[in-house]
Amino acid sequence: MLLQRFHLSASSAALQSAYTLSNAARAAYQRALNERLPLAHIAEQSEQPQFWFANNILQVVDVYGKPPDEADHVRLAREITSSLKLRDDMSALVAPDEEQPRFADLRVTKEDLERYMKWARTVY
């Protein structure tokens, strides 16, 4: 199953306290700079390092988003995110030729951001 429902409830505190994708990208970029990781240099070659990190996070760890007109977040499999484009403000994923977002309110849990940073430290 490509979409897995992730209901917001008391038991899903991880998602309630999750970073927005934009904030996760900003934190990852800052940590990569502080730790002098090669990914920081690679991201800076794009001239939009925070946006680069947001796209990279989508490729490496789980990200959650809300489909239009739904209250629940779903876990976005990489098979889904790879065919979509991240909006410039990093707030939503859209199909290449569409304006309406397929998924909005993109979130990354603290645990997944830590997993991403652990992975980032292995990249040379």
C-alpha cells in the first residue's frame, strides 16, 4: 500500500510535534554546515540549499502529508514523491502539470530527521 493513514491523535504525538518539511530542511542544512558535511557543499551548488535539502529529505526518509480535503496525514512512499514536484515554498507536492496540490502540510518527524542526519554523515 503506497498511502498509509496516520491519524492525528494522542498516540501520534510524533507527528503532532513534527517539523514542517521547510523547517526540517533548514535544520538539516544548518547542521550539515556546522558539521562540515559534504552535503552542505553539494546543496550550495544548487543556489537554493534549503530547497535542495527538502527534496533530498523526500528521497531518503518518510514524509507525511495531507491529501486535499482530508484531515488525516498519510505516509508518502518514495514511489509517490518521486513523481511529484515540491512547490517553491516547500509547502506542498504537486503533479508536474497541475496547480492543485496532491499533498499539503508536509511533515517530517523528529526521529526521521535524526535518521536523515545519520544517513547524511555517511555521504562523501
